[in-house]
Amino acid sequence: MKKRKITVTCIFLSLIILTAIYTVVSAIKSYQYDMDPANGVDILEGMDAVLTMMVGGFVVFYELDLFCTVYYFFVKPKTAVRSILNILSNLSLLLVFFNKYYKNIFEEDVIAPLIVLSTYVILRLVYFTVSTQNDEKCNIN
């Protein structure tokens, strides 16, 4: 049990650190390219670096959420309610990320992803507030 805990934590910690480093390095390279006078002057110089940091931040956020899910399923005691909430929250977060590629899922470009993101937040809040003592009868172990 302890070996599993350490393994899962080390794998996700290294993944998150590598993603953060890659994001920062990519943003720095993008900023240096934008600030080079040979590439011309643009009114939005440096905006690519900001967007790179934002996308990298969202990826790190999803990796943290995935860590919580994997840690729950591999290490913590499982209950039916928490397992369902965990899976549903991850699916809703994936729907937000895949909205860009699958436009036919959502009719609106801005409102629907915000609704799904708020659904994710509500599911995560419920997940963290659900008491494990109430669900001892539903133990899945």
C-alpha cells in the first residue's frame, strides 16, 4: 500500500514538473521570438507567451485533477458515491477540453463550456464534502 502511494505520487509529481518546465521554456522561446526586431513589430507582441502559459496552466490543472483521481482509486478506501463523483467530474473536465475539437457537442461556443466547467466545480466540491463515514455501507474494496 505504501509502495503504491509513493509510486503514484512520484509519477504524477514528475509529470507535473515536466509539464510546468516545458510550458515555461516554450513561453520564453515564444516571447524571445516575438521581441526579435527581425520578425517585425506587432501590436500583440508577447501575447503568444501569455497564451502558452495559460494553456500550460490548464494542462497542469488537469494533471493535478487526474492525480487526485488516480490517487483515490489506487490508494484511498473507495465508496460508491465518491467513485461516481470522481468519474463524472473527470468526464466533465474532459468535455471542456475537447470542446475545441468537437463543436457539435455544444451549440454555443462560450456558454456551454462554462456550464460544463461549473458542473465540474460542483461535482468536485460535492466529492470533497461527502463524508466517507456515511458511505461505509457502500464500501467497494
